[in-house]
Amino acid sequence: MKKINVLFTACGGWPTCGTIDTLRHSSEYEYHIIGVDCKPNPAARNYVDDLVKVPRFDDAAYIESLYNICRGYGIDVLVPLISDEIPVINANRDLFEKNGISILMSGTDSMIETANNKWELDKFLTERGIDIMPESVLLTKENAEEALERLGYPDKPVCLKCIDGCGSSGFRIIDDRMAKEVVFARSRVLRTNKWISKAQFMGAMDNLETGFMLQEYLDGEELGTICLVDHGRTIYSPSHRNIEMELSTTTYCELVDDHDANWIVRMLNGMLKLDGNIGYDFKRDAEGRLMLMEINPRISATVSLAAKAGLNLVELGILHALGLEIDETIVPEYGLRLLRNYGTLYEKDGVPRGR
């Protein structure tokens, strides 16, 4: 078996085990997997071969540390797993690529930073007359009250979002009724509190940093699409219908072939010239129309479902990044469902002790 050395960033995230495990079932390649994290837990050694501590993505020493680890372990492919680090890795990609380290990320000919920024993406689509995103307003200390009213508050909840955040980072729903209900709630559904009142929101405005937006709230079904793209040409785009979610992560979903999602991702992958593994998040509005919430130009956590269904988008993405030929004729087992329970890992004195 040919050996491939792969480095995954942010390997301590709780869905990461399933993502990395997809490579352990390869019939053609042996993967040596390095995991890095700013807060590495030794228990992660149950699913990575080597675990290394790095600075946070926004630390000035992050890139140098990441590069030195790649050189030290002879890494063939670097795989970013969080949206926050994409701009900084993209700005330093020459350092890696000129030294033979491929990055599983769209290249310099793409509009990756537009794709990774919800506000810039909204502007890009609006300028081209493409109405597929909920109405949004870039937030400032001066326009908060007006923006809430414009988006229908108090008759409708309004979402607060970080324009380039990952997962639940910076996400809240401004809804006075729900903010009160969750205080003494016993419901498992309400266990994760994402609701705040208008008073809480306005009271926090003095601490507002740049990079936040308010967006129209949609309460329809959520859908994710996980793509493999060849320089704008979509090769695969299976979707998952999200039945249950926690902390913006899918915990129960079904693999589906969604016509509307396929049309949107093929159009945008081409327009933005994206490449590699790309994730899309959608939600349906009151009329059932599929609306784009964001693009994540990286591997999505739900790729493990596609792999279980016969379409290993993690391995195919790595092979694509290395310029190797891949099978473009795989049809996954649609209808397969993923149920993500809390996993259990063990370690003692820094030594992994199984699952």
C-alpha cells in the first residue's frame, strides 16, 4: 500500500473522530495522520497517529508552527477543518505549496475568501441578481435598532451571526419569548441556549467587534450539501436532510439527492471557481424555498455519512489535492441516516486507552 501523510488541523472537535476514521477504511492507501490543535487532549490519540499542540489560528506564530510540523512529519496534504483559519492559511499558501505540501483548499484562482465570508457572499450574489440568501444587514453600533426593525423584529426573531465564523461561533437568535422560556427549561431541545433578548443584545453593543451581521430568521428544515469540486466543476454533491442539530452540528440526518441544492451548488462552485471539499448550509423559508445560509470551503463534519454510504469524500478530496485520478462514477446509498451520539474516548497519563 502506498503511504500518504496527512495533517488535520483543529483535530479536537467532537465530530472530527468520524471524519478522520473515514481514511482508516481505505483499500488502496495507508494514511499516517497527524492531528494538531491549540488545546490537544491526549484522548485524540485514539484516532490520530501523532498529536501536536499549535498556537491558535489567530496567533502570529501559527503558520510557522504549522509549517514546521508539516516539514518535520513529511506531510503530503494539509487539511484545514475550521473556517476561521482559511484566510490565514490562504495568505500563506505559497510557503507550503512551494515546499511540496498540498493544501486541501481552493486555490488562488478561486474566490475562496468571498465564499468563506457570509456578508461578502451576500453582496456577490446580490450584485448579480441572484436571490438565494435571507435578507441581511451588516451590524454597527449605530444601526442596530434600525436593522432589527428592518428584519421584522419583534414580530419575527432575528439571527446574529459572525460573518466568517465556524459552526455556532458568534451565533444567537434574538427572540424575547424564547429567551425567557429557556431560563428554567427542562426540555432537551432547549438545553443548548442560543436565544437572547433584545435587551441583552442592545446591552452588549458597547462590546461589539467588527464582523457581525443580522439576518432574517428562517425556521424551516435545514439541509447540508457536501461537495467535491474540480476547479469549479462539481463532481459530487450529496446532501443531508438535518433532522436534529446541536451547537450548529448535525446530530441526526439522512443522506438525500436534492435537486434544488444540486442546482445551486453547481452554479456557485462554477462562479466562485471553488476546488476540493466544499460544504453548503441551506434552510427552507416559509414557502419551502431552499435558501443558502453559508458556504464552508473546507471539509464538513457530515462527510462520515457519505463515506458510510460508499462515497468517501475525505479520501477523494485528498487524492484530488495530490493530482491523482479519482473515480467519478460512485453512487452513494441515499436514505442512509447518521445518528451522532456523544462518543467516549479514554486516556491515562497522556496515553490513549481506546474507545
